[in-house]
Amino acid sequence: MSKKQAIFFLIDTQGVNCVGCYQPQLRLQTPHIDRLAAGGVRFDRAYSCSPVCGPARSAIFTGLYPHSNGVLANDMAPHLDLPTLGQRLQAAGFATGYVGKWHLDGSDYFGDGRCPPGWEPETWMDGRNYLDSLPDEHARRLSRRVLGPKEVKENGITSEFTHAHRIADKAIDFIRRHQHEDFLLVVSIDEPHHPFIAPEPFVSAFEDFLFPVPNADDPLADKPNSQREWAAHTEKTFAPFMVKKDGQSFIRHPRHFSCNSFSDHQVGRVLSAIQERTPDALITYTADHGDMFGSHRLHGKGPCMYDEIARIPLIVSWRGQAPAGAGSRGPVSHIDLVPTFLGFFGQAVSRPLAGRSP
């Protein structure tokens, strides 16, 4: 009997506008994600339940919308009586591994360093664990700075220094140890979230890259006041990033796009391990939300539902099951992920879950 094995990639701050298979004309240098899409199904209208890190993740892992699970903003935890996907599957006897950003323990951005119920402690490594793994305070400060090519060279920053590389290492080790078992592995890569650290050759690859920004001059006159205040708050910081050329608006943000490509490289390392050890596994790839990049004069993410931050990549690859190179234009949501994974593992989808399994 074939094994029930699933690997779930969750990337931070990556809208569809940052992935090559969705935007091939931009040369975003995401070959591994593009290859994954070529071998599976690419969903073109997939949406986050809430385009902010914590609330988005709460829906992904509880199967309930943020207004029901209690995570209305970052640094909040779901209600304690709500089992996560990991708890549901671990209780049913499946191996469950989670490595990378969690952001659902109610502490700060980095997390509290403790593996929550439902996941294998040996694999766990949140942001706090990563900081604690660095050799000294100087290294910890470096890990939180935005570093350009000069700083990367001066400080000897290598791939091994980054959280993304160490996440991939842990994921590869989990696959090696559990390759003969049924399992769910979540690979939650924090990059390309700020501070966008990437080694060479990635850090130098986007110095001259201009990313097109639609609606950059939106006066926001007919939009909520919160958006006008948001625009005013970030305008001074990001004005130097904005470029006008031939009547069109662009943003020059080499750090984000270099780290975006570096993140793809780490995904590729894990995909190689999957191909070698668990080639029949179900592979799902998505992101929690995108970045506005100056569209509608907004930067980052927050309380609005523009496509730039709400529409996210969703790719499913499953050898022999998902048709290679297929696409879907129908709307889908993160809210369906928990019931879909439960269905894959042969588990009942209980009534409180808001989504459904296809």
C-alpha cells in the first residue's frame, strides 16, 4: 500500500506577482517553484483568508476563519480548545513535522521557542530557536539587518547563516527519517519577509530590477480613511524606492526580490530530497499573503483586500494524481486546506471546519 505523505510549503510575503510561473515576463528567478507548477496544478485565483501573517496562518492551521478562531491580529494565539491540523493528525497516529515560522503562540514575531502540541519537537525550529542558534550577539544583530552586497561580503554571510537554509536542512532531515512512514511536513520559510537576507549570487541579482506597480497614484479619495493614514505613514520611507519611467510606476526593491529568489533556492533543496526519497508525496505550495509594493500608495500588508496582498500562489503537485501543467481559474481559499489535508489522510472532516475537501 502506498504511503500517505504530504509536504506543505508555506512562504511568507509572496503574492502571485512574485512567482515566475504566474509572472513569466518579469524574470523573477524562481525556477524551482516554476518547475513544481509545471509538474502539477497551478491555481490562478487562490486567496488568503486575511492578508496579515498571524490571522492568515490561524485559518491555514485551524480551518476556521480568524473571527472564529480568535486570531484577529499578529501576536495572538488561537483559542486553546481548537485543535490545529498537527494535533488532529498526530492524534490519528501520523508523524507530523513543522519547521520555520509559526507566529501562533501569542508571543512576539520570533515565537517563544517551544514546540506546540501536535508537532514533533525534534523538527521544530521557529524564529526564537534560530536566533538562539546563532553564535553571538553580533550574529543575532546581523540577522535582523537589511544587508546589501557590500555588507554580505564584509560579514561573510553564506546560505548556511540564514533561517531559510536551516529550515531546509531540518525539512530534509525529517524526510530522511520518516521516508518509510505516513507523515505531514510543514516547511514554513520566513524569507522573503523583512530583513530580506540573502547570500551571493542572489543578493546582487536584482540591483537594477524594476518591479511594475499598478495604481501607484491612487488618491484613495473614495477609500477608507485607514488606507489614507496607512499611505501617509509609509510614504516618506518608501518614496526613494519608487521610480517613474515612460509614464509607468515601478519599485526598485532589490533586497526583497533577491531574497524571494533565494527562498526559491531553499524550496529547491527540499524538492530534491522529496524526489530522492518520497517521490509520490503530495506537495502543496502557498504563501500567507503578498506585499502592496506601492500599489494604491500602500506598502507592506494590512487591512485591505487588494489582489497584491490577498491573492497568493497555490500549487499542488502529486505524481500520478495531479495532471502536470494544469491550471485552475476558479476561486479557492486557504480555508479549504485543513479539510483537504484531513481528507488526504483519510480523516473525517468535522462540522466546525469552515472549508471543504474537494
